[in-house]
Amino acid sequence: MTDDWRLQHLQTQPYLRGVIFERMAYKARRAGWDHDHCVGCWAKFAEHDSDVEPIEREGYTTTADYRNGAQYDWICLTCFADFKDAMGWTTS
């Protein structure tokens, strides 16, 4: 799996190593914010349907102890399952 492009991308972001995540339904960070992306594969998270692409409605997000705060970065369910060990991710 070391040649997986998603893992290669994640490994270029050392601040994501050892992060504690919480699984939850996606909710926009603030009014006017309509989506986020998985930091692994760039899947789109949104509260509302899109005609253009599939939408992730649930995933893993950062907690309050993360350097940028709670619900700042999102990981889709697939990337979390695939890379939690390699990246040292845990859940709260």
C-alpha cells in the first residue's frame, strides 16, 4: 500500500501524523461554508446534495486539541480505515 497516491499525499503533511479524530456527520464550519474535502483523497463533504459529484455525509474530523481546532480537517471513512495505522490516527 506504500505506493497508494493517497498515502503518499498524506505523508507530505506531517502535521496529520498522530492526530486524534472523531467520527461524526458532516456539518459546515460556519454560515456560508458549503463543503470540505477529505485530506487524503479529496472526496467532497457537504450537508446538501450535489448534481456534480458524490457527497460524503459522514467521516472523521479533527478535535479541539488539533493545531487548527475542531472540525478543521476531514478524513473520509475509506481513507481513515486504509491509513489509520500508517498515520498513527486514533479516535476520541
